[in-house]
Amino acid sequence: MAKTIMVQGTMSNVGKSLVTAGLCRIFKQDGLRVCPFKSQNMALNSYITKEGLEMGRAQVMQAEAAGVEPSVNMNPILLKPNSDTGSQLIVGGEVRGNINAVAYYQQKQELVPEIERAYRALEQAYDVIVIEGAGSPAEINLKENDIVNMGMARLADAPVLLVGDIDRGGVFAQLYGTIKLLENEEQQRIKGLIINKFRGDRGILLPGLEQLEAMTGIPVIGTLPYMRIDLDDEDSLSERMHKAGNYGFDGERPVKIAIIKLPRISNFTDFAVFEQFAQVRVSYTETPEGVQNADMIILPGTKSTMADMMWLRQSGLEAAVQKAASRGVPVFGICGGYQMLGQEIRDPNHVEGGGTMRGLGLLPVVTVFEEKKHRAQVRGAFQTIGGAMEKLTGVSFFGYAIHHGNTVCVEDCAAVGTLLDGTPDGAQCGTVYGTYVHGIFDERAAEVIVGALLEAKGLVMEQTPDYDRAAYRQRQYDVLADMLRSNLDMDRVYRILKKQE
């Protein structure tokens, strides 16, 4: 039976996912069979397993850190928001349908058997399970039916590490207030406090840490520095979505890739590979001005294609993208972005509310939404590619498809790629390209694209990044583990794991 430890936070985006991943890596390095677990995840970044089942991408990242194959048992419930008050509910990797927030809150306890089944399966297979919470355990309006924070800690009888974010300020109030809003039994589960994203002299912080320990009776077991680790982010709270320029890079960059920041953007991790290039500036934009000087424009995936197509039209970005395409600027659409590039989007089955909508008209395709979601890992290669991206021809790719729409050509047009089973994927017309494959850039395509964009400017690539993307990610996990080992009392973590504290 696995030992377990749980990472909770004072709020969203305090670093729970990375701390969980780092602990998974450390336990793996120490020779233990370890896996992550998150009972309920709310995110638009999802992944398709080898079995064709859907789960949150954060747990996939953590599974990679642990050196194990991702399994839907690691994330039995996934909520993919499709409006301000509703989400698509995915249980055990399968779609259960759309549900509003009130109905879900009322039905949450009915999902406890699914959570327990998944957790017990992992418990039999691993030495250690590192559980991640969601948001804050002190949401007192939601505690009655909690299945992801202290409710999950009780189910697993897990000791808890509580993480606070000092970068956003008020970390002592975050930690103290969270603890004091919990019931006594819940407070006793918290065995260690972690302060994350610290910049500065720890000596100045020390008096506050001592007072916090005295006031709560819980030791501060680590102060983690602010670090830039290039790993997948869980959702749109990511720093990547709220800054101009590259993640981890500064300075002038001759190539600009503009990614349209759709309101319900999904799987934006598809584009992280471009951030490895020192000559590329990646920016997310919500305005027409953001694409004016772009060398390439990307329309990403979305959970609500029709709603985001309307936003694209109302924001002025539709016209801006069409104008850029008319100048020969390469435009690449992934999944929902591919659907938007077509002539029409039809929803006869009310998958997204019904109706028909005009697309951007840049590709001669029509999309019809179907009730059944297509989910599969895929491998293939680019077909003969025209226009600025001709050097992509024959380049292999691996990724996954996850979509409701069936997209067909209504005029003669070439596919972008061919899958191993011979199935064509996507469409191209001039310098406009669309595909259903998430992760299509990861293997070699990004390098070829950046080279073509530089060549168009009369430039050459100054530095080729490490293009074994998998090996690069593994090194990032090691960097993360080293940081945790240097700044976290791991002897104490092991005592907490063994319930010796």
C-alpha cells in the first residue's frame, strides 16, 4: 500500500503543480515508485492517453516527472469550462456531458466512488502517491461537498503541505488565514508550510517565519526561490499568457510569433517549443495591434469554437488575421483554430449551443460538430507543403487529437499531413494551414518553421535549441528537483510521509 503526501495551496497558481512535480521527481530519484494524483482538475489543457482517454495535462507533466506512463486514474475528474457557469464533465477519461456549476456542486458526492476507485488502483501499484489539491482548502462556502482538498486528504488519510505565494504579497496572512479557517481536525493534517516564489535575502524573512510557526504551531519546512522552469502550465493563469515576449528570454528578437489569446484557449502548451529559440519572440495577443507586425500567426485550440469565433469577429482580430494572410503572413490553426479558419462551422447537434456560423474563410473547409468526441494519439508526417512552410514537407510529428468537429474540404485542397494509418489531417491553402494534431510542432516542425521565418528575413539561425524535446523536459524536472532539495527540508518531508511527525 502506497504512502501518501498532499500538496495544498492558499489559492490558485501558488505553485502546487510544480511542487507536486518536484516531489515526484525526488522520490523517483530516490528509487521509489511514485505517481501524482488530483481527484478533480478544472483546466482546458488536457491530454489523450494511449488508451484514448482524456485527463488534465498537469498530471501528465507530473507523471513524466515521476517517470511513469500517464493514466486517467491520476486525474479521475476533469472539468473543462465552456462558459462562465458551466463545464464539460469528464469522468474516468470519458465525457459525461455538460453541467452547470450548481448542478455539479449538488452531484459532487456521487463522484466520490469514482475518485476512490482510481486512488485505490494507484495505491496498489506505487510506493508513494503525491496528491495535489485545487485552489484553496479554505473556501468555506464549498467545504461541505469538498472532494479535492481536505475531503481528499481525509479519504487518503494524507498529511498535508500548505504552499503560499510570497510574490503576490501577504504570504503570512495567506497561510495563517487559511489555517485558521479550517476545522481543528483539518488543521492537524497540515504538517508543514512552504513559502514559494521568494526573491531576496532569506535572513530578512526569518523573523516572520519564526512568528508564523509560533502562531500556528506548524513548521515552515521550505522557502523556495522564484524560478523559471520550462514545464507545462495548467491553465490560463500561466505567466506565459500575461506578458509580452518570451518566457525566460530577454532582448531583441527578429522573429515574432503571435498567438491569439482566445477567451477559452486550450492546450496552449502546443506552442511552448517556440520559446526555446533565442531569435523568436512569442507573444499572446487579444488585440488587432498584436498581429500587425507578426511573422507568423497561430490560432490555438479552444473549448468553445463558435463563441470564440464570435469574439474574434467582434474584437477586430478576424479582419486583422485576414489582412495578414492576404499579405502572405503564415497563419496556422490548431484544432478549434483550424475550424475557425474554414468557411463555415455548423452545430446541428447542439454540442456548443446549435446554429451555423461563418468562419474566417481562409481555408476551403466546413466543420460539422458531432456529439461523439474524437480522441486519439497520432503519429504522421507533413505532406507536400506549399508557401512559406514548404520545408516542412516530409517532417514527422507525434501528438494527439481531441475534438468534436468533423472537418471536410468543400473545394480541392491538400491536407497538411498524413497519419500512419493513411488518414489525411488538416488542410492548407497558400500560406494558411490547419491541423487537428496537438503537439505537431514538438518534434522537428518548430525548428523548420523558425528557420523558414528567419530565411525570409535574410537571416540564419544563430543557435539551434536542444531538439530532443523529451530529453530537454527530463532535464527541467531534474533542475526542479535540485531546487527543491536545496530549499526544502527533505528529511522532514520523509518523516511526514512516514507519519512520524
